[in-house]
Amino acid sequence: MKVESLEIVTHGGVKRFDVEVADTPRSREKGLMFRRSLAADHGMLFDFKTPQEVAFWMKNTLIPLDMVFISADGRIVSIAANAQPLSEVPIPSGGDVLGVLELRGGRAAEIGARPGDRVHERIFHP
């Protein structure tokens, strides 16, 4: 899976991440399943190609994750913090999104990310 750079611009500054890009049906389906750890400066970016409402679940995901739901223009729509490992409860995006960024659980709060903040990555076009 290809790795790219991504930046989240918050009121406190810019935080950079190296993200694996899940941009095929198979890679989006697998996501971060079965991983036992995720570094603080790493994540996975799900590219849905067209804006749409999505819902994620944590089936077969062993670590808590933050899900950052991002619109086509790179604006954070919503954040689901510390999603419970192994849960099959759907976590909705709360609106149309082009991408979803998964980070280590609690990381979004650590960097001060919140709805309205901007994400810079090649798939988003302000």
C-alpha cells in the first residue's frame, strides 16, 4: 500500500502524518484490521473517490482508533474519538465525505483537531 504525507492544520499549528492510502475496495475493506499498534505520526487515509455519507465499524480492529471524517474540500466534518476495538456498531460520518483518516485512539484530541479544521493531502481540493 502506498504511503503519502498528510497535514492537519489546527488552531495550534500544523501536524504531519505518514498515511497509508486505502483507495481500492479491497484496501478500504481491510483497513487497519488485525494491527496491534499504530505509531503516533502514522495513520490510514480512506479515499472514497466521490463524496458520500459513510459509516465505519471496528470489526477485527484490535486497537482503539480516532476516525476523522473529511469533506472533498479538506474540511473536517466530524471526529469519532477512541472507537471501541472489535465493535460492530456503525460509526457514521455525519455528512458527505471524500476521505476518512484513521489515527491512533486519542491522537486527534492530542493535536487539538476539531470539526472545521483543514486537512491537506492530494485528494482534497479546497
